[in-house]
Amino acid sequence: MKRKEGSYLTAGTAGRFVFAALMFAAYFATYSVFSKNPPYADSYREVTKSIAMILSGAMSYVSFTVAELLVFVLLTAALLYLSFAIYKMCATREVLPRLLRMLSNILAFGSAMLLLFFALYGANYFCSPISERMGLQVGEADKSDLIELTELMRDRANEYADIVPRDMEGFCEFGNFAGMAALVPMGYETLSQEYGFLSSTYAPVKSLSAWKILASFGISGIYVPFTGESIVVPDSPDQSIIFTMAHETAHRLSIAPEDEANFIAFLSCRANTDRRVAYSGYFMAYIYCVNALYAVDADSARAVQAGVNDNLAKDIAQHNESARRYDGVLSKIGDRVNDGYLKSYGQASGTASYGLMVDLLLAAYADVL
């Protein structure tokens, strides 16, 4: 459509700017309503979980990761669009009108995706704390409780470390990615009998073909609400990757806050009758607990660490080496982006919120500490 003489906007470009403005307005309005009214988010959570269940069920019929394909298609389309736009700018010498058209398209698409993300998942960040739904009293523990909890997680991890399958070099050998992913739903099925809000169908998590790109940004797993797929980088050690699978499954169940997803992942691993899954849960719980203890009392943490047996020590060293493998500029960028994203959705601690699962563990084990 031609623009009016003296104007840099066509009706189509102006319309897309208006559309984007309406989408952003709708996003911020719904954000404000849900962030100030947790009961609304609690009710809406069942909608997001049902949609995720339908999407993940449909995606489970294909072996590849649909989200990865969509990203490839979008990037290809964006590159072609940019190339065409630059060509038209050069051919017509209409730089500003073309730039405005491009900006209007980007804003229209981006605003629609932002609102859709909130509708499919973002609202879950504003649900009532999971501790309320589970009847847990958070915040009443002291340092002695943390020491006891860390010792308890260490002892459980020590116990399982000696009975899980290992290869000739002594490293955990739990099977291939698909086999481990198939184990995770069993724990959730058991856990859902006690906590009905976790009941669902549990499609296995998926891997990526281009997982090195994700890993380079320090990301071990991600949940994509647009396709309902829980995705995990396959390069992590067996003793920690199962926990990551359980964590991303928790997100698909509309458990958005990272500390809550970690806590639910632990409970599902603990409830699982397979020793490999149980070990992964206790292993990661011990890692989080001892790190929290180091932050408040390094001497006590070192004393607890001295009680780690040889197999657990070997697994911790492997886990730490794996975590350091992708340290670099990209991982720092990924951490900052994730930190900003979490804070934008009310997670004041940002990426540090992953470790706040220890508070929930203290509440869950209050009767035995």
C-alpha cells in the first residue's frame, strides 16, 4: 500500500505499530493483574498445565525436538527477510520508510510472542508459593538445621553412590538419554498420588541436535511453552542429568519458580523406586545444601564434606568439571540474560533462586532435623 505524500508510513506499517501497542498494553495489563492477585494465577495455572499436557502429548509422537526446528525456521526467515529488506532499500533508496516497516514487523511479531508466552507460562510465576499448597513452614530453620540437613543429604547420597551402576573407570553409567528420560515419570506418578496438582501425563524430555550452542551459554535444560517440550542438554554426567530432566518436567507442570522446580524435581526423584533416579535427586540436593552451608559456615561445610565417600567424591568432581567446561564469555552472557529474565518475573534473587530450594528442603525435613 502506498504512503501518502510527505509521510514515511503506509497504512500497513501504521497498523502494525498500533497492533504492537495493543499487544504490549494487553501484556502489561495482564502482568499487573496476575502479579497482584496470586489466586487468579492459581486458577489459571490449570489452564497452562492442560495446554502443556496437550502440546507435549502431540510432540511426543515425533522423535526430534520441534522447538529446535521452529527456531531454525524463524532464524532462516529472519535472515531472508533482512536480506530482502536491505535489497529493497538499496533498489528504491527509501531507507527510512523501509526501516519503519521492518521495525513495525519486528514489534508486531515480538509483542504477540510476548503475550503468548505469558498466556502459556509466564503467569505461573505469580502463583501462591508451593509451600502453601504443600503445608510447609518455610523460614524457621537455623544453621544447626542446615548442617543436619546437609549431613542427611550426604549420607543418603553416600548410600546410593555405592549401589548405582558404574563403568570400568568408576563413573556412573545409567544408560542412554532416552532410557534415563523414560525413568523420570515414575517418580512423578507416585508423587502425584500425594499432591494432586502434580497429576498429569508425563511425556519424556527431549535432547537437542545442536545442544552445544545451548551448553555454551551455560544452559543445561529449558522448557519451551510454545511446543510443550522439556529439553535437556545431553552432555551432563548421568548423576546430575536425571535431576535436570525432572526439573524441566516440573516446569511443564506449570511450576515456574526455579527453587520450586528444583524442590519438586528432588521429591520426584526421591519418590522414584529406581536407584539411579533416587541417587540423582540426593546427589543434587547435597550439592545445593553444602553450597548453602559454605555460604554461612565454611568450616562446618568442610567438616560435612570430609564425610563424603570415594564414589560420591568422584561424582562431585566429575559434576564440577562438567560445569566448568563451558565457562566463558557466552556462559556469562547466558547467566545475565537468565538472571534478568527471572527478575522480570518477580524472582528477586534471579539465578541465585535455584539454590533457594534448600529453604524448602529444610521445611520438608523439619520433623527429622
